[in-house]
Amino acid sequence: MIEPVALSTLTTFRVGGPPAALVAPVTEQDLITETLVVWGLDENWLLLGGGSNTVVADEGFDGIVISVVTRGIEVLAAAPESSKADAADAAVSDAGADVGARVRLRVQAGEPWDDLVAYAVDHGWAGIEALSGIPGSCGAAPVQNIGAYGQELSDSLIAIDFLSYETGEVDRLERADLALGYRTSALKQGLRGVVLAIELELHDTAAEASVLGSTLGQPLKYAQLAGALGVQLGDRVPLSIVRATVLGLRAGKGMVLDPDDPDTYSAGSFFTNPIVTETFARSLPTDAPRWQLEAEPADRVIPLEEYMGVGPIPGEEPVRLVKLSAAWLIEHSGVGRGFRLPGSKAAVSSKHTLALTNTGGATAEEVAELARYVLGRVQAEFGVNLQPEPVLVGLTL
Ligand SMILES: Cc1cc2nc3c(=O)[nH]c(=O)nc-3n(C[C@H](O)[C@H](O)[C@H](O)COP(=O)(O)OP(=O)(O)OC[C@H]3O[C@@H](n4cnc5c(N)ncnc54)[C@H](O)[C@@H]3O)c2cc1C
């Protein structure tokens, strides 16, 4: 155990009191051993990576924090047979991004995510370049299936090595076991344990580069990014340019950590974009942005009844779902950029309404009060209950 420090110093929101105790093992084996010791103590415990998606109460955490700081990126020697077959068949062409040589990586949980992206881009490995600049650790990346600018971790994740709280054993869980979805996974929904390492498969564009002259990223899937690059959706652009452009776009929104920019003292987006039935979406103003999702069987929609007061229509399956813009709903409920409650040091980001921020010296309770206010405004104006994206420790909204 090491001397516990206030969790405000270990989280990007910079709020939260100390835990009862803290451990920070630096090797994978020590992470396993020390975690099993902690679990044997019958105390509360909390895993913490980069602390960029965790908001801790002012009282701190009455238990042991396991800080995940293991480092290392391993290039796995043998490509799996299926990938080799793909590689043999591959033709280098503009449309050839989905086939071709692949590279597999095994990455320790405490490795900073953006260091991994930078490493992949430098080596000409495509698949996570649009996820540049997302703070936090690789071990937490599957927890909410990180995503941005048209890519998600689930596009590249093969498996995780997982220390199960249930069994105390290390298991390999394949991507299909993890129920990865929009900002969610089985890990976020109650599967307890430690992600020790993640295994990714990326597109090795080095062979293409000898023909095309450059290592290209995956086909672009996000209109704003394609627009910033001056190309069309589906086009491929050199990896390093995609990375630089994403970092620039993110900086403009306060979405890359910057000690000089208080708008980044946050947990990124504080609310997820709500998913509602198309029927419900029709009750919203016509200019409210919405994106059509796959139709879902009615049983997947039932939880929405709790959230939205709108249920599946019996006998009318499948129900069509749309994703709304939480930022638009917040802004149009009268909560603008930079908004803060009187006397509070918590504020809506001055760059966009989806992030709540600590303008300096805010308490966790001030953050929670602001979040409750935003939730109340959106509920009153549009009848939508926004869901918080970060993990709240000791805080209720
Ligand atoms: C400025 C900013 C921008 C952001 N932009 C994005 C974005 O574009 N897209 C996006 O998806 N997210 C974004 N986020 C959210 C955040 O960066 C990600 O969710 C990230 O994956 C969190 O990693 P972390 O290590 O900081 O997690 P933490 O906050 O340390 O932990 C998050 C959760 O994961 C658990 N956890 C941590 N490590 C492990 C482990 N090894 N095994 C099991 N559970 C673990 C924790 O217990 C906690 O429940 C942003 C955050 C900030 C501050």
C-alpha cells in the first residue's frame, strides 16, 4: 500500500477526496497478485486508470483504489491464419482498406491510450487513428468502448485478458463476450474484474505504402472529419494527417487534455447521446439532429420505456431507433456554453455544451448540482432523461 492522495490529483475532473488506501503495482503479475490480496480483504475497491472518466465525491472513496499503471506494447509474432489468407488475397487499391496484412498487438492495461495510437500511426498501422487524443488507459478503453470521429475500439479489439472477480482466475475474453456497444460494454454493466491487457488487430499499411507512397488510414466515416480534411466520406488519407486533424478538431472543443485549458478539467462528454424510438423523436423540433440506427427487436427497447416514458408498440416489431444529439438538447433547453449556477466553480464548457468542467477549485458536489440542473432542463423541455457517461463514485444525480 502507498500513501493515499486525494483522488482529485488522479482524475482529470480534479475533484474528489482520498481513498482509504491505494496500491499501484507496476507489472502485470504484481497487478494480479496485489488485486487478489485486495479482494481477499473484503473491503470496497475501485480500479483507476487515467481517471478521465471517473468523478469522485468530495468525501473520497471508503475503500482501496487499485491504480493501473502497467506499461508495454507487444507486437505478437504470428499473424493468425485468417489474416494471412486475407493478406495473400489482398489487392492494393483505394478500396482495399478492409483486406491486406494485419498486425496484432497486446497492450498492457496501464499504457496510455493515446501513446498507443501515436505508436500505431508511426508504424503505419491503421484502425485507431481517429481515436487520437482520447485520454485514459488502454485497460479502460473497452469499459465504455471508446469511440470518436467514426471509429470505435470494437472495430479493432480482438480480446482482453481479464482477472475475474468472480473466479479469481485470468480468462481470455473475446470481443463477442464483451457486449460492446455505444459507450457501453459488459464491463460497464456489471462484469467485475481487471482488464490486464487488450489485444488489437490493426491494418498494416506498410506494404501499400511502397505502392501508394504513404501509409493511409481507414476509409473516413465521419462527415466533420472528412470536411476538415477536404475529402469525401470513404476516402483514405495518410495516417499522420488524420491524427493531426483529429487532434486539432479535439483541441478546438477542449477534448484533449491541456493543463493550460480549464475546459479540459472534465470527463469529456458528461452525457451520452440518447437513443429513442423514432416515434418519440417525431415529437421533437424538426431541426433536432437525429441519426437513424438499425431497427431493434422490441425487447431491446423495453428499457427506454423507463427512460423516456415511451414504450415499444405491441405487434409493431422491429421498433426503429434514432440517436439524438445530447449537446443540441442541452443547448436548446436554455443551457449555453460557459453556463454556471450562481457561486459555483463548475461550468458547462465554454467550447461545447456536452462537457461539464471544473473552472478551478470546484467541488464534486458543485459538478453534481450542475449535472442535475442540466438533466432537469432537458427533461422539462424535451421529456428526455439524459444518461451520464462518466463513472460516478459516491455521487448521485
Ligand atoms: C477531455 C476528455 C475527452 C474525452 N473524449 C472521449 C472520446 O472522444 N471518446 C470516448 O469514448 N471517451 C472520451 N473520454 C472519456 C475517457 O477518456 C475514456 O472513457 C477513457 O477510456 C477512460 O480511461 P481512463 O483510464 O481514464 O478510465 P478511468 O476513469 O480511470 O476509469 C473508467 C472506468 O473504467 C474502470 N477501469 C479502469 N481501468 C480498468 C481496468 N484495467 N480494468 C477494468 N476496469 C477498469 C474504472 O474502474 C472506471 O469504472 C474523454 C475524457 C476526457 C477527459
